[in-house]
Amino acid sequence: MVLAVGVACGQVLGGLIVGADLFGLGWRPALLLNVPVGLTLLAVVRRTRQEPVGPAVTRLDLAGAGLLAAAISAVIVPMVFGRQQQWPAWCVLLLPAGIRGPAGFVRYERRVIEAGGQPLLDLRALRPPGVRAGLAACFLVMGAYTAFVFTLTLHLQNGLGFTASRAGLAFAPYTAGFAIVSLAWTRLPARTARLLPVLGPVLFAAALGALLAVAGTRWPLLSTATLLICAGAGHAASFSPLFARLAGLIGPATARRCPPWATPAP
């Protein structure tokens, strides 16, 4: 549900916010949208959470979170601002630190585990056979989606002259296909559901290839909407069943709930 709503709202709502040009800030308010959402969730959690039962209390690994955030920022900030600033010395120094940062994060998380603490990322979840390959597949699926969204936005706005809000609305059929499959795939027979991570990328690639053929210089609404629905459906079929399968491989200590067929045999 969260994935379906996120994909459905992200591009469409982001395009509308950018198109509205709130306070004359252009695209920047779209990034600030996370602030009220986060504050609202924080308030809801404080009111509805249940206190843990028993002596064990789980605490957030703030040091691990800070270390990981610093490592990611050390890579992203130079990549975003370096070209505009003519690659000053601070960019040259930050990038190597950011590249080495994940290794330091992993070493710290291992020490937390050895000390009996609760790590931000439990590295033991990567041990079961198939987990790393599955995560690599998830990375490729989401990477392909990110590249598609980026290039489609550039094509619609710079190539076809769409406004930001119109470009966001043009993406709506994709979100419909993603939401339908994301919410309905668990009702399929187990044999069919197991094939979705293989069939999904094929449908995704075929739909995007056809979209490239029909939307090079124009945007025919019916055909593009149909192809975007298929692409969104292929994306959901590629990711959601695969992620559920990974949850089953990791086990109940980390994965709370998953379809019965996703749990491996003992």
C-alpha cells in the first residue's frame, strides 16, 4: 500500500507543486513536502505507539543513522553543487570521504551487533542464500524506474514543451498500473506469483520500448496511457513479489509478515 501510494503521489503531486511555483521558489517546495509529512507521522506515532512489553527496549541507532547520512551527503552534495561551483577543493575532499563512508558504517554496525545492541542495519539479514542476489535485482528494477522517470520528465518538458504540472499528470497512468498490481498480486495463485519477478521486467521493457516508438515527437494520449499502465504494472510485478520473497528468506525475526508461499521450506 505504501509503495502504491508513494508512486501514485510522487510524480503527480510533485509536478503540480512545481507548476504552482509556490512563493516563487520553483521546484524547491516539492522537496520540502517531506517536512510536514514527517512531522505528521511523528505526531501520530507518539500518540498511537504501544510501549514495549518486557525488559528489552529497542532504541534507535542514532550514531549509525548519523554516520550513514554523513556518508551519503558527502557523495550527493559534491555531485549536486560541484559543477556549479567549478569543483572547488571541498568537493574533491568530500567525494573520497563519501565513498569510504559506507565501509565505516558497516564496521560500526558490526561492532553494534557484537556488543548486543540494535543496529540500524542488521547485517545478518544478508547471510541467507539468495538475499544478496535478490537485493541486486531490486536495485536494478528501481534503478531502471528512476532512469525512466528522469528521462521521461526531461522529454516531456524540454522536448514536447509540457509544463511541470502537465508532465506530472501525464505520469498518472503509470501510477494506476503500479497500484493495481502492487495491491492485487498477493491474490494470484502461488505458481503465477512466483513468475512475476521474471515476467515483470519483460513487460516493463516492452512497454517502454513501445513508448519510445510512439512518443518521440508527440504524445498521443490513448496509446501513451495504455503503455504507461503496462509499464507501471511491470514495475510492480518486478518489485513487490521479489521483495516479499526476500522477506521470507530473511525470516520472522526481521520480516514481520509475508505471503505463506514466500516463506522458504525449513
